[in-house]
Amino acid sequence: MLVAVGSSNPSKVNAVRAVWKILGDAEVKGVEVETGIPPQPIGLSQTLRGAANRALRAMDALNADYGVGIEAGLIPVPSTSGYLDLQAAVVVGPGRRASIGFSQAFELPAEWVQHIILGGHELEDVAVEKTGIPRIGEKIGVIGWLTSGLVTRLDLSSQAVMMALIPWSRNKIYGSLIHIEKLLEKLGNEASR
């Protein structure tokens, strides 16, 4: 079984490797793909669209049995900063059917959110500036820095992928999953390959 991950980010690829065991042995390969969304996704729809595009485009690029897309985005909530950081995962498999999962979410410092929302910066850039850790998103992630390593980006990505794999591992009780093109249509994006 070949599983294509729509990213070469080690945190994302290793997360898929770590949790794919729920479905059995697989060769997991990362591949860079276009997300079709802005570099810093804002809102649930944009975040899910990025994950879905990553999954579909990775699956097609490697002619894989499954495609996995993981996208982190800022989700508006009534909180101090106004946003939570959330990882979304989409798994596309046989029949081009798709499932969705999410990680735990956490609030970012309000000052960081100001730089992202008002300044048009990506979280990665703000986090590197504030923490001094180059390429933090490929390492412990912002959550790793905020929690002193108790929770890492690998953990959040693994959670999101595991949640997305549940319908595949229990397909008898879930039945037919949504078709990826239908999911993208509902998210306001045509599936373009």
C-alpha cells in the first residue's frame, strides 16, 4: 500500500507513518503539492480546503492508494486573541472517498495574531521571529515551544490524521464516505488536478 502525503515537512510525513498502522503496513512518501489556498489559512473552510487539495494532489502525483493532507489554520473564536490554531487532516482513498479529522486546538498570543491577521504574515514567520527557532514548523512547532515540548507539532498532526482514519478503520459502521470532489465543492473549490 502506498500512502502519499501532500508535504515534505517531516512533522507531517512522520505523523502519517506513526498512525497509519491502524490500517496496516504502508509505504509513506511525502510530495510537495500546491494547496490552492493562501500561505496562511484563516477559517475552517480554507484550512479544510488546503488539507483536501494536499491529499488529492499527493495521491494523484504518486498514483498512490491513499492521499493525506494536513493543514494548520487559524480558526476564529471568541477568545483573547480571537483565534485558535487547529490542524486539519483529510484522507482520500479508494473510490476517491474522503474523511476528515482534527487535532486539539490552542490559542496563540494576541500579539502574534495581530502580526498574522493585520500584517499579512504567516504563523511560521512570526514564530521564527518570536522564538528564534529557524524552521520551527518542521521541528517541535509553535505548540512545542509554547508547551516546553509536552505537546509537539508531530503530536497535533498525528491526532488529526488518526481522527481522519477512524472511518476507514471502521468502514462497516460508517458506510460510504463523501467523494473528494463533493467535499471540495462544499468547501467552495472545484477539484483541479
